[in-house]
Amino acid sequence: MDDKTKKDYFEKLYNEIFPVVIKVSYHVTKDMDAAQDVCQDAFIKLYHRVDTFQSVEDAKYWLIRVVKNLSFNYLEHEKVKNRAFDKIKHKPSFSDDTGEKELLKKDAVEKVNQALDQLPENLKAPLVLREFGGMNYKEIGAALGISESNVKIRIFRAREALGKLLPVGEVYVP
């Protein structure tokens, strides 16, 4: 693959895959700056291997695994560096909602993130890829290396566990 073709192919992969992997990384790290750094590192790795992938889908699944692993490595590094990782970090958002609604939304996001953090990784990863990454069951299975039916089971169990952790009426749903 010549340099021009490689660059064009990489650019196509970047435009198609970046929106998914940034969401995956953000929901693992809870930090947009860290998620962007993780994605940048992952795309550098992809650039060096771009000509080894047969299809966009192969590259996508490989990159999702790399981003997921790099995100968890980032978390482990941060835990060692600073044991106070329990703080939830969010970018400020601007809207015309009342202050009360904004507080309720912020509280809801915090409760959901805390509940997600309590899930075991084998349940959390498929749920995050489905709900925040917008992936279907087949894509999640390929990305995580598990069967489509196992993905469905894990997502069901994750939602069931979240239902127990977030009783009805305790979380504001806009």
C-alpha cells in the first residue's frame, strides 16, 4: 500500500470509528481529556498497522479492543498515581434548563456512573458499548471476543443489576 492510499484509508477509518471509540474510552475513564489521549494513542497504533486489516470492520473491532484496554490501563495508572479517583468529572454544559433541572440531571448522571462503576467489567463493557457506543450485539461480540448470545445475556444481567442499584424514583430522567 503506497503512502497516499494508506493515508486515505486511515482517514476513512478515523472518520468512521472515532465517534464510537471516544465514547467507549470516555465512559471507562470519565475524563474527556484522557479519552482523547487514549484514542490518539490507539490511532497511532492503528496507523502503523493499517495495511494489515482486510476490512474496515476488522480495524474497528481491533481498535475498540485497543481503546478499551488502553482506557483500563489509564485507570490503573491513575489509581496508583492518585488514590482519589472516585471524583466524577464532567464538562460543564450550557442549556436553557432551570438550575433545579441541571442539578437533577447532574445528580442522575453521577448516580448512573457510580452504579456503572459497581458492575463487574464483564457486564459493564457490553452495556457501555451498546448504550454509549451505539453498537449492535454482533459488533459488541466481535469487539469483545464473545458470542452474540453471550452479549445479550450480559447486557440483560447488567441492566438487571443497574435496576437494583438504581431503584425507580431515585434518579431523575429528563
